[in-house]
Amino acid sequence: MKNRTIEIPFSRVSLLRVLIAAILLGLILYWALAIRPYLSICNAHLAAPYLEIRADQVGRVAFAPYEEGASVKQGDVLFSLNTPDEKEQQKHLEQTVASLEEMLSYHLLAVEQAMQEYITARSEAEMGLIPSEKSEQPLAVLQEHQSGANECKQQLACAQMTLEKNRQLMQQRSFSAPFSGVIVKRQKREGDVVQLGDAIYSFCDPGRIWVDAIVPEKYIAKVSVGQKASVRLPASRSRDWAGEISWISPVALPTGEGIPIRISLPKTDEPSLRPNLTAEVKIKIH
């Protein structure tokens, strides 16, 4: 008996291949959804370090140079305040120093003139033109102004030291940027009077972005710190950002929405990542 070769039509071969591909695709989907599923969260949003810088005392803004959108570095002085008493005291000290400097100049000039008069009087007394007693009068004036000049020098040094201490004290009434960032909003300007707690600047670091999200209660046991996450912005769907869970709240929200978590992203200057933008998050859960 001859072996008969069964030929399968080309259309049946194609159908078989399609069937095999469908089975493989089904297995892959089952693995992705059932064996290694992803938790999708759509109510997430971007956040960044944000600080409202407020006055810690009543006073007047003496220095506040930055406009909205300006970049500042950590340690830069954002603003300084003067209290009414400090400003009045500073003005009084400056006037005192100026007055003592003027008085010292007067005494020094008088000393110089008295010295010239004394030299002249001594010369005339030696030539017998005037009595020797009269030649001593310029010396008395010289000594008087010399004593006045010495006293002015002491008072001036003390006033200048007090003035410098007051300036240093006023410099301590300043606020420096705790981190590098950008001025988001400016509420006060130089010369404005502020009360305790008044906002002067709103300040943030847009380069340090993270994602705040809420995990439903039924999934919280499946997430942990260090898990990888994928972040996509509705405003930029062409790209995903990789991150990982860095914080899980120890308490649930009282509204019953779930448990807040934070997803850290690498530090970046990407302009499309802006605080308060909405985001979609996918977390690989166990």
C-alpha cells in the first residue's frame, strides 16, 4: 500500500497560525493581568517642595528684590525686615555718629590752629614783643581742644560699634532660601508694612517632583515602599516617567477614598513636569 500524503490547503495553515497566535496572546494577557497585574490610579497629581515664606514679626520690608519667576539659590536672602523701633534707633545712631565726626573735625582743626598760634606767641615772647604770660594762652586753648578731640574719639568709637551691632542685628531679621527654586508668587514689596504671619513670597523647587496618589483600601496590602511605578501625564501622553513608591501614609483618609502614597521621580529639569498637573499611575503589584 502506498503512503498517501495529505495536503492541507493554504487557508487552513493560515487559520492554524492565527489560532496559535491567539492562544499565545491570551496566555500573555492572562500573565499580565492575573499573574503580574498592574494597579492603575487616575486621580494622582504632581507635587514639589512648596513653601509660603511669612513674616515672623511686625515690621517694614527693607529688602525683597525677587520678582515672580525668578530663580534663587539655597542660602540667597529672599527678604529682610526692619521693626519701627530698630529703624528709629538706626537713624538716631547714624545721626549721633555724624555729629561726633563733625565735632571731632572741629576739635582737630582747632588744635592745629592753636598749635600755630602757640608757636607764633612763643616766638614773639622770646623776641620780647609780648609778655611771656600771654604766650601761654594759646597753649591752654590747644590743651582744651586736644582733650575735646580725645573725648570725641572715644565717644565716636563707641557709637560706631553700637551702630555696627545694630546693623548686624537688623541683618539677622532676614530670611534665606532653604533650597534652590523659583519664586511662584510675590505678596509684598520693599517698603510695605507687614504683620506677624503675613505672606511675603511663595517659593517652590520644580526640579524635585513627586507624585501624590491614593491607593484604594483593598489594594494597600499589595503595595510597599520601593515598588516601581510608571507615571503618565494627560498633557503629555507620548512619554512615561519611571518612579518608585517612597512613602505610604500610616493612616487612611477619613473620606474612605483610600491611603495616600508618594511616588518619587528622578530629579529633572523637564519643563512638562509641573506641580499640580494631573497624572495617571501604574504600579506593579504583587
